[in-house]
Amino acid sequence: MKRTRLALALVLAIGSAAACRSRETRLAAPPASSAPSPTPLSTANFDKLVGRWMREDGGYVLEIRSVSPEGKVDAAYFNPRPIHVARAEAFREGDALTLFVELRDVNYPGSTYRLQYDPAADMFSGAYVQALQGQTFDVTFVRR
């Protein structure tokens, strides 16, 4: 009788744990139809960003060497010497192509650019956050 109760308790415990785990899995995974499907970005859109760009208010140069289909950007930045680009990525915000660049070097401890590409004017405009000063500047880059 003890064995029967023990076996029954064990079966109930395993069944209860499996039911809870199954319920947690169902709750954790949203239904496929509720998740918005990402807008695919074609490489052709990113090809427009490749080139050497000069900031209009100085000799700063942003060189975009390539952009992967996922938006990873191979970029270099010069003032006039090279400044380390820690991260660069391109993505779509609404209809606009946006470029984000983070600089990490001496005198550039996390300064960032967030620029939108204007295809009609073939230029970037946006904001530069100068981390040392804690200031934000409106900037424009034109193709060189």
C-alpha cells in the first residue's frame, strides 16, 4: 500500500511538473501572428551609404567601406588622424536609412553620431553627441 501511494504521488508530481513546464512554454512564446515581421532591408539600399563623407563644419571624415545585409557597417573616422570606431550600424527608421556610429578613443570616450541619409541631396544629417563635453551638435556630412 505504501508503494502504491508512493508511486501514485510520484506520477502526480511528474505530471504536475510537466504540465507547469508546458504552460510556461506556452506563455513564454507569443503567437506567431502577433509578432510584427521585420521589414527586409536590401543590400542595394545600403550601397548608397558606402563612400567617404566629410562633415561640413570641419575636416572630419567618415568613411563607410561596406554595409552587410544585416546592417553591420565597416567604417573608419578621421580627425584628421584615425579615431577608433567601436560600433557602426545601419538600419531603417520608417522610410529613412539611419546610420549609428560610436567612437571610442582618446578624447572620444563613447561619442556618437546618429545620422539619417537624404537620398535626394545625397548627404547625411543628424546629431553628434560629444561625450567629453556632454553636448549635442547638429551636423551634416556630404559625399567627398
